[in-house]
Amino acid sequence: MTTEQLLDKWQALDPDEQEKVLAFIDALYHQKQTRKPASSLGKKLRKIRQ
């Protein structure tokens, strides 16, 4: 997908939908940044949070 195609799709969304897309991107980015080998305690804490 080209930048132009992404921009066209972005512009077709209403502001609420754009916010949802941004929130999703932020969640993916945060998930990628925090991926580290987890200790058993870390795994248990993540399971509780979910």
C-alpha cells in the first residue's frame, strides 16, 4: 500500500474513526517497545491485567 492510498483511506474516515486508528497504532507501538523476555512474575502480572 502506498502513502497516497493510506492517506486516501485516512481522509475517508470520520474523526472518531481516525482516533480509533491512532489508538490502535499506539497500542501496537507500545506493545512492540515493551516486548522483553518476561520473568515468571512478569508473565503472571500480564495474565492478571488481561
